[in-house]
Amino acid sequence: MLFKKENIRKVTGIAIVILVLFYLGVGNYKLPLQKETVSLKINSGDSINSITQNLKNNGLIMSPLVFKLWLAMNGWLDDLKAGNYSFEGAVSTAEVASRIALGKTIPVFKITIPEGLTLKDVLQLFQEKGILMATDKFDLGLLTSEERKIHPYLLNWKTVNPEGLIFPDTYFFEENPSNAEILETVLNNFDNKVYKSLESKFEASDFSFRDIIIIASLVEKEVVSTEDRRLVAGIILKRLEMNMPLQVDATICYIKRKNGNTLCKLKESDFLVDSPYNTYKYPGLPIGPICNPSLDAIQAVLNPEKSTYLYYLSAAADSQTIYAKTYEEHLLNKAKYLN
């Protein structure tokens, strides 16, 4: 009896060693791919047999049976995720299996949103990629009340319009994302790149979060350099304190774009348009952001440069920002730099 137990122990020990060697050897052996990049699509409902055979046909594994044994040893036999996958160079069984089991898919859509685009511009980008239609709804009304609570700044946003909250960045989306999923992706990015990093400064400001984003959108469209943005932010804040009209040309351009004009060649009549975005006609801030500002513009509002200036303009020749302390000086600058 003792002899038999000893034999059982030896056999068990040998079996364990073989399994370990199999696990380490097969799992980590790098199989060179036949092409520089191998793309693979797994559809929802594909069987384990069809998936492994597809992997074998594409040169990603040596044996479907060995691959399934390796999956079973890791508890992943029923965990393979549908999606689009991409493999390069040489890959191991461990890498292929873990990537598919964990759903590390490649995105179908890549969209880069430049700084300062309006919501209308952003939606046009999505439409060009074919993931949004011109008639699709895309506003904060897509979120449930619980989903809105995830983003604290939405509690006092006062509108369903997400203009100003679409952070300029590169975004990746899977196949057929819903409008709500696109919106959540954008807002989560805003959370991580803007709100969480500047939350203490937002809270310490004398202005509400929404007002800061509105001012940042004005700064974004008016000037380019960080130095100019801080100076212009300081001028805008000073004018607000004085209850002086902001007279920001970019708000007039925004009105023209909303009315269907693609170019912004301003005429005297444009400054008389009755709109809550018209900062020549109405003092204070416009009713909402006029674009989606960059982090640099937002930081400029949170850390403005104090100066003695009350006026500024962009020179016609080189767009250099020219500052003035008085209206008379500003008129001289207009005559000198805009003609």
C-alpha cells in the first residue's frame, strides 16, 4: 500500500512538472507572424472552436487544442470577448489568450478634436466618421440623473448643451457606439484631464465653474499664446468687475456661425444683432461657451495676469496682440494696425 502511495506521489509530481513546463513553454513561446500586422475580428456568438480555428488560420497559434488547454488552465475558456484585435511582430499563446479574454480590442474609430472647435464643428467630425447622424440627439439629456451625478460640475451647468465640456483630445471608439456612450467617453475625459486636476482652483475661484468655462472659451478664440491668454483673461475679468461690455469679436463670429455663415467677415450690422451671445450689445458674459476651450485657456482664467490694460486687438498683418490702457489709445491702435 505504501509503495502504491509512493508511486502515486511520483506520478502526480511528474504530472505537475509536465503541466508547469507546458504552461511556461507553450504560454511564453513567441510565434513569428506571417505578416507585419495581423487583424482579427471575433463576432458575438462565435464558438470557441471557430475562434481557435480562426486564430490558427491567421498564424496566431500553433494548435487549437493546445490553445484551448491553455485557456482552460487559466479559467478563460468561456471568457473570450467579441471585438476587433490587432497583433504585430511575434506573439505568444499567453499574449493572444489574455488579450482576447480581457477584451483588449482595437478601436474602430479614432477622432481628434482640435482646440477651440464649437459643438457644431465637433458633431460634424463625428458625422464624417459615420458614428453620428445630422439628426441625432447629442446633449446632456442623454444621461440619467444618476449618470449626471458622476460629474459634479453638471449639477449647476444649467443647460443640456455640452458646449465647452468636449475637451480637445484624440478619442477612440468601438464599433457602433451609442450617442450616450460617446457623450460619456467625452465627459469622462473632461473629468480626468480638466476637472480633477483643477478642482481645487475651480472651488477657490470667485467665479462659478460654468462662468470659468465661458470665459475660457472667449480667451481660446481671441488669442493664441499663453502669455496673451493670461493678459486677455485679466482684461475680461476686470471688465466684468466694472460692468463694462466685454466687446469680444469672437462672440459675434459665433453668432454668425450659428446662423449658417462659414466665414467671419464682420460688418457693422453684425454688432447690432440681438443675441444673448452679443457682448457688444449686452454687458456681462454670454449665456454659454462659444467653443470647447483648451486646458491652457482654462488655466489662463484661473491664473490671469493683472495689468493696467482695458483694451486689446489683433494686428491685421501678423495677428500680434496690441494692448491699450485707454479708449483713445485703443482707437489709435485700430487706425495703425487694422488698416
